[in-house]
Amino acid sequence: MNPIFEYRNYVLQRQVFALTGKFRFYEPGGKLVMFSEQKMFRLREDIRVYSDESKQQEVLMVKARQIIDFSAAYDVVDSSTGEKVGVLRRKGWSSLLRDEWEVLNAQDQPIGALFEDSMGLALLRRLLLGSLLPQNYDMTIGQTRVADLKQRFNLFRYELDLDLSMDTARQLDPRLGIAAAILLAAVEGKQSS
């Protein structure tokens, strides 16, 4: 596995005032380790992640299975090996009030979940405060919490901390955590615009 996937903490930043979604992942020391740029006017999400802004080395691909799907499923593929790492599938109707996703393994079997912190805070975000109340997500494998994805309040850019340090048994493939972070940033970008 590429060493850029070995960090236990990342910060994802998305530019707010840009024509296309530009996503940058930084390691704990502040060094850029991954970059992605959403293509405009895509019917089906196809997110490519690179090792830097030159986009010479693709490291991860997150691709929607369907053009329009309320319960969208996104395959996560390691670009250097072609290996399907797993799937992130949005729980359609459940996600209206509180964001909920299923985490599936490479054989499409459910192994965990990704969900917004609480129903009460989710409703406050949707009905009153919007992006003024940052989102917080937990990711689990079985019943074990393996990652925390916490949005920081920032008026000028979207920032999300991805913390994998609680996964001491390393049950979660970090590439799935990274894909979850970029999908949340991309989905949040569409919801808030």
C-alpha cells in the first residue's frame, strides 16, 4: 500500500470559492499528501485522487455506480493496483434527516457504518443553522468506532479532520476513510450551494 495511506490523521481542505471542487489532504505535519479536483458537469461522480497537484500519480478512485441514485453506491479502488478496496453506500431516505452511509467490503458485504453525530444536531443544521454548525461523523466496523470525521468551522474553506487513531486493531482500510472524507466534502459542497 502507498505510504501516503499510512498516516493516522489527515486534514482535508476544500476551497469554497472555486469553480470546481479542489480537495487537499494534509498529513499531521502540514505537508500536502493528496489532491483531487472534481470535474464540472458530471452526471456520474468519478473522483480521482492524486499524490500531489501535478496530478501525475493517481492513487485512489471513487466512482459512483449509477448516474442518478438516491441510495448511491461508490466503489473505492486503489489506482496503482486496480484493487477494489470497498464500497460506501448512502442510505437514501435515512439520510434526509441525518446523513447515514453503509461501509461495505470489496465483496459488497456490509461491514460498518458512517453516520452523522446526532439526530438533534443534524436537524438543527438542516432547519436553522446550516453550515454555521459544523458536522461530525463517526465511522464503525461492526460495533467498534474506527474513525472520527469532524468538520471545523471556517468561513473561507471547508475543513474536515479525519482521525483514524482510535482504530488500534486497524480494522478499517484507511483508503475507505479517505474516500469517506472526500465524499462528505463533495456532498456537503452540493448541499450548501
